[in-house]
Amino acid sequence: MSATMLQLTNLHAFYGKSHILHGVDMRVGEGEIVSLLGRNGAGRSTTVKTIMGLVDGQGSVKFRDKEILGQKAFEIAHHGIGYVPENRDIFPKLTVHQNLLLGEKRGKKNPRWGADDMYKMFPRLKERQHTEAGVLSGGEQQMLTLCRTLMGDPDLIMIDEPTEGLAPKIVELVAEYLKELKRRGVSVLLVEQKLTIALEISERCYVMGHGSIVFEGTPADLRANA
Ligand SMILES: Nc1ncnc2c1ncn2[C@@H]1O[C@H](COP(=O)(O)OP(=O)(O)OP(=O)(O)O)[C@@H](O)[C@H]1O
Ligand SMILES: [Mg+2]
């Protein structure tokens, strides 16, 4: 088993008085792709937002053995956690290239990659580098959001429903680039509703229902329990 990178223990989360997560336990190992699956409203986005310091939590979130629950989002990002939210979060009036540069972390020594690497991975973004991001297709905006987060050189990236609303061919492309991230040593926590790419690329899966984990296992275990 790979070393633990992210460990949630008995995590609870709240929006004001609504109690949404009820004691979530989950782990992501170094170099793993792990999926967090579940229906609408199960609490998947709340889980990643709580890890990221965007929702109030109780319990424990450890990243490389350090407690990060209670820290601010910018501090958590600084430890090496990247977050790609479910709504494509680009600056529509800025060009593709300007959007990418906004993701860079100033002062980071020897980042794993820069804009040129993004363009190599996604030639489509290179073709569009001087285009206003607002006119890109949904799939291209999804790639751009991902790339902007990668420009900050995270060691763990959490991606919320990257395939939502994309054509099947583009969904396959998303699966390919997530595998490429893993090859480059980035761990991935993939949030999905559909099982398609999750079962194809994950080492392990968690299924969430009503704010707690109801199943944990390999894609093969999950298929057998479908
Ligand atoms: N800002 C908020 N304030 C109050 N309740 C919220 C808020 N955001 C989400 N919730 C509630 O928390 C529960 C979990 O929502 P969450 O967004 O985590 O679900 P999800 O698993 O990501 O599903 P989906 O993305 O399909 O909506 C839902 O009941 C939702 O209504
Ligand atoms: Mg969600």
C-alpha cells in the first residue's frame, strides 16, 4: 500500500445549522487515483470543499500527516492541494494564456510544469491560446480550468465532476489526461456521479450516500456489488 497522502477521519461538515457530512473516513495514497461517487446531493462536493477549507468542518483532515482542518483555502493550496470546482471557473474576458498564467504560484521552485507543458498535453488549448476563454466549448473550458489548477503544481488534485455535460469522446479524453497526471506523480481525487471513467481509471472508489461513506473498494468490488 502506498504512503498516505490525504486522510479524512470522522469528518463532519455544516452549512450554518445544516449538518451535511456525518463522520466521513477516507484516504488517498501517494500516486493513487481515488474516486468519490454518489448521487445528487450525497455530499461529494461538500467533502472536497471541506478538505479545501471552504466549508466548516469538524473531525480531522490530514495532508501528509499534518492537520489542515481549520486552515484557510490559500494555506491548504500552498501545501500542494489543487481543487477544480464543479462549475468551470474561468475568466471569460481573458485569453486562454492569461487564464493559465493566473494559476501559477509565484516563488515556487522547479514547478513540475508550465504553460508550454499544458499546450503539449492539450494541443487544442495551444491553438486557442490567444482566444478569449469565454468563447471556448464546454470541454475546452473544462481543460482550461484543470490546466490553470495544474499551473500551481499541486501534488494532489481534487476534481469535481470533470465529465459533466461533455460528449462521450471528450469524456474519454478526460480519462486519458487524468491517467497522464498520475504518470507524472500527481495523486487524483475524482468526484463523479457516473461510473464510466471512475471504474476505468481508479485504483479505489468510495460511494457516498446522505453524507457518509456507504461503500469502499476496488472498481472490481464495486462492479460485483452494483
Ligand atoms: N451552500 C449550501 N448551503 C446549504 N446547504 C447546501 C449548500 N450546498 C449544498 N448543500 C446541501 O448539502 C447536501 C450535499 O450537497 P453536495 O453539493 O455536497 O452534493 P453532491 O454530492 O456534490 O451532489 P451534486 O453535485 O449532484 O449536487 C445537499 O443536500 C445540498 O442541498
Ligand atoms: Mg457536487
